[in-house]
Amino acid sequence: MKYLFLILLAFTSVHADEESLDHQYFEKLDGLRAEYRHAFALEIAKADKVVISIFDPALAKEKEVDPFQESPEPTRGLPSPKTLDENERNILLPLLAKQISDPDDWEMAMCHNPIHKIEIYSKHELIFESTLCWECQNFTFEYPEGSTHQPTSEALKEIFIKLMPIPESK
């Protein structure tokens, strides 16, 4: 019986150390991701072009649209994508940056039926692309190793709807 107790004690100690290592790994990973999101939020402030649109999953699969085309063609009765002017960018980007740099990754409802899409460019290079779902209140965010979802905010939703109203068909 004494040996069984020692074996169980040794197993429990090893298992506790493994949990501690796992915990340390995920804490460091969470910290690294938070730093990445913060740095990324600063990068989007340099954006010189922001295009928002009503997300059309069929169009996204059909063809690539030239993001620098002056007057993109509307599809399937949806409004044309809108290139934001400097004032509109100055309203939208800080709100988006705040949500990107939120200190935690959020695991939430994953219905992700996006209504809006955003593309952010700096010096003609796409630096951020995402879809936003107002039902599950999140948007996609890409890390170098994969994607996650970040929470939206009521203020972000309001500005998107003001800049690109949701058609009745959506």
C-alpha cells in the first residue's frame, strides 16, 4: 500500500508539472498574441486606403476584384464597395484598432454570418482583410499561424452601418 501511495504521489507531481508547463506555454502565447495585436493596431493607423462593402460569399469565391479599381461593379443588387475618405478613415480606424488590440482573444459564438467586409491598404499593399458578423458580434483576425475572432463593439457596428447601410435583402 505504501508503494502504491508513492507511485500515485509521483504521478500526481509529474502531472502537476505538465499542467504548469502547459499553463506557462498558453500564458506566454496569449501575451505574444496581445503584443502582436497591439503592434498591428498601430500599423493600421498608417492605412492610406480603406474599402468597406457588403460581404457577398458567392462573389468572394467567384473572382478576385481589383481593389484599386476606381468604380467596382456592384454585384447581385448589392451596393458598390465604398472607398473611405480621410475623415471616414479617421473615424473608423481607431474604433477597429481598439477592438484589435483588445487584451484577450475571445472565444464566442461562431455563427459568423458576416454582413460587412473591410480591406485596409498601406502603400497599395493589402495589410488587413476581415469580415464582420453583427449577430455573433465578432470579426476575423489573422495571426501568422492562424486565425481567431475578435469582438466588435456597438460603436464599430454603428459606423459601419452609417458608412455602408445594410440592404434589406441581407
